[in-house]
Amino acid sequence: MFCRPAHRPFAFLALPLLAALSLLAACQEQPKTDPERQAKAYALYEGYKKDFPEAAEMRPEEALKLWRESGVVFIDARSEAERAVSTLPGAVSEHDYLADPDRFAGKQAVIYCTIGYRSGVLVQKLAAKGIAAANLASGILGWLHAGGTLVDASGVPTKRVHVYGRTWDLAPLAYTAVW
């Protein structure tokens, strides 16, 4: 006759459960150095690009150069709550840009979000309507890793960045990520 010990009726589940939890924790562990964080951000972005293959893109280093030359308008495709934490300097919301795109004539429109997914989808959607813009490759994370800065809602420089969720907590270590 088979008899399970009364004091540990589900002990046989303990090891598989612990193994699963350990694997989950390892999968969620974020890179420890800035170069590793940057590489992971770019890898995520590269994986997302299949969902917006027709979207033009711009590397963060090129966007930073254009920004220094006042030749770009940044369009923030993130939510109002995300923008309230921080934005790229001089960025406008998607709504504000689309309300009067002629106001930005002569400037390259570059759309961004946390990693470049939402902005890539938007760039492709706008291109179908005849509105030219480029997706900021790897988004606000790429911008920061390229040496770009952020401002808060008042325009004051900040080291806080909204990263949408834990998966995208890949900003340089000098920044405080929130989600």
C-alpha cells in the first residue's frame, strides 16, 4: 500500500517549483553594465522591427547630431504619464505635431518611444498617409546610451526616465528608471 507522509503532501512539487522560479528570476535579471544594457536594448529593438518593416529609422547618434544643429523635431509617441516623467529636449507630443506639422517645416521629424516599437508602428502608419518621419532606433534608451539628455515636464534636466516596464529597464546606470 502506498502512503504519502502527512506532513508534506505536496513536497514532490517543491523542486520543480523552485527551479521554475529560479529560471524566471534569471530571465528577468537586467544587464549590470552600460554596454550590456545598450546591447540588450538594441537587440530588443532589432527583434521588434519585423512589425514595422517599412518604417524609416534614424540611429540615436545621428539624431543627437541633428538636435545639436537644431535640425530635428522630436515627436514623443509615449503616453502622457510617461512624458510627465521626462522627454527628449524640445520634444512635442504626437497630438501637437499632427495638429500643425507645417510649424516644423525644414526639420527632420523623428518619432520615439521607450525602445522604438510604438514609434516604429506610428512612423509606418504616418508614411502610409504621406507624412515623412523617422523612427529613433532603440528609442529613448538608445538616445541615452548615445549621450543624449532628458528634461522633465518643466524643461529642467533630469536623470529619471519612464521605461514602460521592467523588460525595458535598460537605461544607463546613471538614470533612475520608473514604470
